Amino acid sequence: MPSIKLFELGPTRSARCRWTLQEAGLEYESIGNAPDIIGSEELRKVHPLGKLPAAIIDGRPLFESAAIATAIADLVPEQDLVAKPGTWSRALHDQWVCFALTEMEPWVWSTELNSMDFSIPKSQQVPAIIEQNAMMFRRSAAALDAVLGKTNYLIEGRFTVTDIIVGYTINFGHEQGLVSEFSNLSAYLERLLQREHCTLVRFG
């Protein structure tokens, strides 16, 4: 069994890693799981910005939730949690993960940064950008909604770590009221929420 330490905190992006670990059936050591872990010296030894999540897998540091979740899935090939390396399906996994993290998540993250004062002080926020963020998220959400009108899951028609990573981003948008107009995304979220090990927070 691999040795895994996960720096995590409740509903942060570390939820992707925790869900993947549970689906994989792997034991791990949870480190921190309290707000004061963020920015700590201990965490900065793994993540240069002191952000969550971060992990140490068999003694090797790794950060960014999508990278950690994918690496965990690769540790248990018998569980078939991620498309095999070198296959076209693995390229599609990379495609949809990158799509979620570049075309969707930045907009909802920016809205959170500019509406809550836990990351940057209110004096540095730019609330005027929130409307534009919503517009940009919805544009990408519409594209993904069309895809999910043809399949229940993004890769090979079955649940994989791709859905864990992308599902978190969609739920992030749902938290901000940006998903309810997309029936296929809403149905997709509901499928994910019904899974035994799902770590997504149910909103509304």
C-alpha cells in the first residue's frame, strides 16, 4: 500500500483528493484540516504558496488537486478510476480537466475572491467583475451541458476521476447560482451526489 499524506481542509479543493482516495479504497494520513494549516511552514515545504491541497505520496511532494487526484487514481489501476496512460481516453481526461480548470473555475474563483474577505481584504476587491465572471462561466457551462446531454459521464460513459475533478468545478458554479439553468449539468451533479463517497457539498 502506498504511503499517502494529504494536507486538506473541509470543502476546499482537497475534497477532490479525499473523494478519490475513498473511491480508490486507500488509507491516508490527514494533515491539518484546520484553517491555520494554510500558509504554514509545514505546508510550504510541499506547496510553495502554502495553499491546499498538497500531498506527500511515498515520500514525494505533489500539489494541485487535479494532479493529486489523477496520481492517486493511477496508484490503483485495478479500480479503473482513470483512463489508461497513453490512450485516447486519457487524452480526453486531460482535455476535460484542463477545460474545467481554465474555462470554468477561474471565473467562479474570481467571484469568490471579490465577494468574500477570507483571501484578500475588501479594500482590494473588484465587485464589478462578478457579472462578467458569471457570463464567462455560463458560456463554458453551456458547452459542457451539451456534451452531458449525450453521455452520463465524461470518459468512456462511466464514472472516473475526471468526473470528480470536473464535478467539483460545476458544483462551485452551482453554489453561485450559475448551473440551475442547465438541465444536463444539474442531472450530472445529482448523479455525482448520489455516489457513496461523494465529498461535494449539496447546495439548494
